[in-house]
Amino acid sequence: MLPSCREVSQLASENLDTPVKGSRGLKMKLHLMMCKYCRLYQKQMELTQKTICEMENHTHTECVDSKRKIFEQVEAKYKKSHNNK
């Protein structure tokens, strides 16, 4: 069974940091072959990451590390706000 568009968007985000491999990677590629919206989303994410890295004069590794820290901060705030409810 192929992943949903929501699952592919998460995999596409992971794929920016490190390539998604194995059956998950294959399923993602198959979905991308059939879904023009997910292909567009993935291309937009790649372009955004490239643009941010170029603006900040970061290498790819520095950009990935910076992005990972930002996502960790956002995730921590999200968890904190949902634990208080």
C-alpha cells in the first residue's frame, strides 16, 4: 500500500536531511511518480532549503544542522503547549 500525501510530506521532510531508503523510500518514490501535488511540494521544500542555505552562506551540513535545531525547538514548544491542556 502506498503512503498518503500526508505521510509523503513527512518523508519528504526527512529526505532533506538524509535519504529515505528501503521500502519507505521506494513507496515514497512510487507515490511521487503518481502525485503531481506531492512532487511540487517536495520541489518547493528543496528550493526553500537551498535558498535559506544560500542566504546564510551555509554548507549543506550546516544548513541541515540548523534546520534540525529549529525543528527540535518547534517540536518542544508544541509538546509543552499540548501537555498543559
